[in-house]
Amino acid sequence: MGRLLIRVLVFLLPLLVFSADNRLMEKVKLHLYLKGVEYLKTANYIGALEIFHFLGNYRDSQTLYRSTERFFSPIPAKVFKSEPTIRVAIARFVDLTLTCPQKAEKVFFKVPPKGAFRKISYKSGFYKKLTLKGKKGCELTINGISYGKLPIDVDIDLVEYLGSAIAVLKLPLEFYLKGVLPSEVYPSWNIEALKAQAVASRTYALFNIYRAREAGKPFDVDSTTNYQAFKIPQRILPQIAEAVDKTRGEVITYRGSLIYAMFHSNSGGCTHSFKEITGLNLPYLSRVKEKCDLKNLKWNTWNKNLSKRRVEQILASLAGRRLRITDMEIKRNSCGRGLDITLLLKDGERITLPLSVYFRLEAKIPSDWFYVIGKSGRYFLLSGRGFGHGLGMSQWGAYCLSQKGWNYKEILRFYYRGTEIEKIY
């Protein structure tokens, strides 16, 4: 009888372990799926594509994938025949004050009780209370923080969107770019690098303007690196003005359509492929090996102590329980950049997650190109290269190429393969 029981246990144990593994992975997939849906709501379309591509046929991941994929479909460049206005969401607010000294006027707006906003769009679900007329010289203060004086006359929409009250500036696109460039790159850089950034930022902004209005959103971009960084310029430096003005109306096109002109701080020597991360082929966002020595430039290499506790918190948010991690393995492309990460657990289980967007953002790792070079108590010791998602133009790479004598059009065609630079207004 004892021998029979042992045989039964020997037979059943792998099945029980397999069942436990399946239940764990089901929980992980479910919470990854929900994170992908959250990414869609917050306009992180690359992160959503990465997750739905990773999940394959799980639930309706492929339906959501195809829906997200449409965001990246071609937009004819010539739909913009003149300079548009861009709507920039600058902050969620509880209270907002506009102080205009020329008339000793002060407008104070506080978020009203729920439901007090007047609904104006059933399609998009956003609400609009009013538009403030911000005159040049008026000071804008949001939640007690000064955003400086308005350098031009500006309309400010106060809207409710996804449960938050948001202040949205309506600006001429070319003026907006003069607040983007010094927030994204160093104004002291070579003028050709600044021009390259101006054209990339203009193209990226126009793409988002078209898609936001197509979707009925109350703003086109926000002022953070969720899109591209922006600050209301208090003083426009001559070199910034030159970079924007001398490329006015110029955009990057692929077969006559605007490209989704992504850029990042430093590639570390090799940019990423959009298709490798998301499964979607955007030919102009392909892998590019740098033609410049980046070793002495900011963020080319870095070291970081990654807390095991932080990784275990990420796992707990997926699995619904505490899991102990012992090691990590990374699936890489031929450059060495990471694609997926497998977390090895103390009980022998393994959990694989998408690395380039999801895990990098959750773990706050500078880039997906890193190696585990050691373990010390509560930390993994990481040695990495580059900063950012690695897609499109490397800003420090563009700087390096400009120092070698490349002009801005050569720089842009190098990073965005098969593209042209066109003047559309």
C-alpha cells in the first residue's frame, strides 16, 4: 500500500506543480493585460503594443493590438497646409490662478463639485467648463506653483478628462517648439543638432495633433516626456529661435506620410527596432548602429543598484502574492539590447515579462540594454548602456554627428531610414 501511494504521488506531483505554474502565469497574464489597457488610456501606445504582442492570443489581446496598431497608420503630410494651433495639457489642477498686472485683474478657478462641468462631447467623454483669455504678461499659477508669465496671448481651456481637471494651453505650433527644444536638448549644442531636434519635434507634434483630434480628445500632447518635454518659455534664446525658424514647416516623411518621429537621449551605440519590441513594422524605426564614438557622452554607460524588493513588488502586483527572486535572464537582439526578461524565483518557477517598455518603466531602469554583473545582499548590480527607449533619433548621437560636420537633414535620414525632409507650410 505504501509503495502504491508513493507511485501515485510521484505521478501526481509534476501535475500539481504544472497546475500551480499555470495558475501563477494566468494571474501574471491577467495583470499584464490590465496594464496594457491602462497604457491605452494614458496614450502609452508603444507600451500597449508591446504587452498585447507579448500576450499573443490571451483574451482579446489581438483585437486590442489591431486597434492600437491603427494609431501608427500613415498620415498624409500635406493635410497640414498652414501652421496649426497645438493644445498642450500642462497640469492637472485643484486650483488655478491667472494674475494680469496690466489691469490689476485676478482670475481664480477652483475645481467645482463633481458634475459641475458642462458636458460638450459624448463621443470623447470630456467636459469643458470655460476658456480663460490669458494675455501677455499674465502670471499662471497652478496648485500654488508658478508657471511664469505668459510671453504671448494664450487661450487656456479648463477641461475635465478621465476624472481630472486639466489646464490646456492653445499655442501656435512654432512657438510651442521654442518651449520644447530647451527642455529636450542643450541650447549650447551645434545648430545642426538643434535643427534636427526641431524637425523631429515638429513632426512628432503634428502626428499627435492629427490623431488626438481624430479621437476627439481635449488636448493633443501634454508637457511631459509622455510626449515631449515642454516649458512655457520666459526668454527665447537666439540659437533656439534660429533652429525653429530656419526649419519652419519642415517635417520628416516616409512615402509622403508623416512619420511617428520618436527620439531618446542616448542609444548607447545602437538604436532599437520598433518591430522587435512591438511586432509592428515601421521601416523608418529600424535598428541603426551609431557612426560616432559616444563613450564620453552623457548616459552612454551607467551603473545602477536595482533593489530586489522593487522587483518583488512588481511581481507581487502581477501574481497577487510575494515571490522571492534569485536571478534574471535577458533575451537580447543582435546589438545586445534587451527584449524580454525572465525572473528566476526561489521556488524554481520562472516568469518572463516584456522588458523594453513595461519592465524598464516599472523598475525605473535607464534603458533596456543592461547586464547583471553581480548580486550584493538586497541588490542586483547592473551595468548598462544608453538612456531611454532607444527608438528613432539618439539626441546625444545627433549632437556627436553634428560635431563631425553632418547637417540636420543627414542626421535625420541616418536615424529615420528611407525618409525625406519636406516643407509643408
